[in-house]
Amino acid sequence: MQKYGKTGKGTIRWFCRHCRKSSVRSRPDTKERHRQNLFFSWTTGNQNLTEVACRRRISRETLSRQFAKYYHRALSPIIPVSLTNDVLICDGVHTNGRFEVVLVVRTKKVPVFWCAVPYESYVVWVTVFSRLPRPRAIVGDGQKGMIAALFSCWPGIPFQRCIAHVERLVRLRVSCHPTTRAGYELLELSMSLKKVWTRRQKRRWIRMFRRWHEKYKNTINQKTTTKLLNGRKSWRYTHGRLHSASSLINNSLPNLFTYVGHWDIPRTSNYVEGGINARIKELIHRHRGIAGGKKKIIAFNYLRERQKKPTRYVT
């Protein structure tokens, strides 16, 4: 056998001088590995399916057919051996509207766990935390199921509620242009959260919030009574959004300043929000032709790529 040029795809053609026939060598294992690597690089890269197909000198339909089986091969995370000195940041990203969310747990350096679930709940977070060793601390957005599962699996662990989420939720409730003096002062108070770094600033901020709550206590708890058609009476808070924002901050206070005095504990979940979720959303937008139920594979492949060089981990 001798080399006899290349095929249209660029594969080397071999020629036999005795039987006067030409053929190409087939290595199913190598072909499978190359296709899987190509699918991985496509889902984690910026090229669309047409550009990849042109580079491979095949049609878009052929490449799509070759990739079909890999959508059902989800890459599992590498579970860490120990997290005693690490802080875990937890959050989720929606990949298929409100029907699917990928939960992401990472340290400051690499992701350590991920999974796709229909929605966040206590049972789901218990399953996640039970598969991980106990870390030094946890940072999260304050989802009720996550907090309950956290203290159920690891009692007494330090928990830091993301102050960016608290500030955002307060702004959503009272709006950027409050119509009441109480709402305006609460908005300013929430925006000053990012300036709290020391214990002295923490105590001062809490005193300011207590004074604000005492000053506008009657406004916050003011109720409006309405008479129903059946003769009964019902009531609601006159300033419902203001009351909700006040309750949000009040309930968050026990876990709002855990980072004060601990330089290694982040005060926001931006390690996941901006470091991972933003890129996953960008990749989903670039590959928006993929069906909704298959989009999670993009997140899984990207997270596994971020975990290529783990330290102190085993499979």
C-alpha cells in the first residue's frame, strides 16, 4: 500500500499496486474520539454548526446527525476529596426557561459539582450537599430550600447570604424611584451595603436599619381593610412592597455580614453569577438552535472544561 492523495474530506487515500484498488484506513475508535472531542469543543466554543461543518468539509445535516448521540452523554463532575479549607459558592442557571435549572457549586478556583433539576427545592439541595465533604463556609443567594438543606446536612456551618441579591431584591420591591420617603431611605440604605467591610461599619449599618424600622414602623405595618361580596372582611398591607423589602432585610441580617472579619469568605455569589453563569447563558444563546431539553449539555461541557486541571481530587 502506498499513499495516493487525499479524499474530498482530506483523509489520506491508500493504493494497492497489485489489485489496483484504492481505499482509506478506518479506525472506529479514533473516529469516535475525534467526533466526541469535536462536539465538546463546539459546545464550549463560539463557532456555530455551519462553520464547524465547513471546516470539516461535510454538510451541516451530516454533522448534526453525528452529534445527535452525544446529547445524552452528560459529563459528571469530579467529586473532591476534602473541602475543609475551601469556601463553596452555590447558585443556579436556567437553561430551558422555567422548566430546568443547572445547579452549580464551586470553590474560588474550580467547579466541584453540578446537576440539572426541574427546580430548586430542599430535597434537591440535600442530595447535592450529601455528596460533598463539609466545607469551611457557604455563600448563596438565600433560597429557602438551600438554607434549610444546608443547616440540615452541616449544622453550625457559616453561611453568607449574597448582598448583591439582597440589594437587587430590595430595588425590585421599592423600585428605583420610590414614591414614599420610607422607600427612598430604604433604597439608599440597601445600596450602602457594598460599603460595609469592617465590624464598626457593620454595627453602624445595623443601627441605621433599626432606626429606620422604628421610625417608619407605623407606615410599614399600616393595613387596608376591604369588604368582600359575601360580607366578610379582608385586609392587606397598604405598602405591601415596602413591608416585603423590610422583612427581607430583617430575615437576612443573621447571615448578611458573615464575611466581616473573614477575608477569605466572599460576600457575593459573583464567582458563579459572573464567572460561570454569564458564560453559560452566552453559549446557550450562540447555540440557540438546540432543543430546550438538550441545552443542559452545554452547561455540563463548559463546567467540565473549567475542571480540567483539578487539585486534590479523585474520580
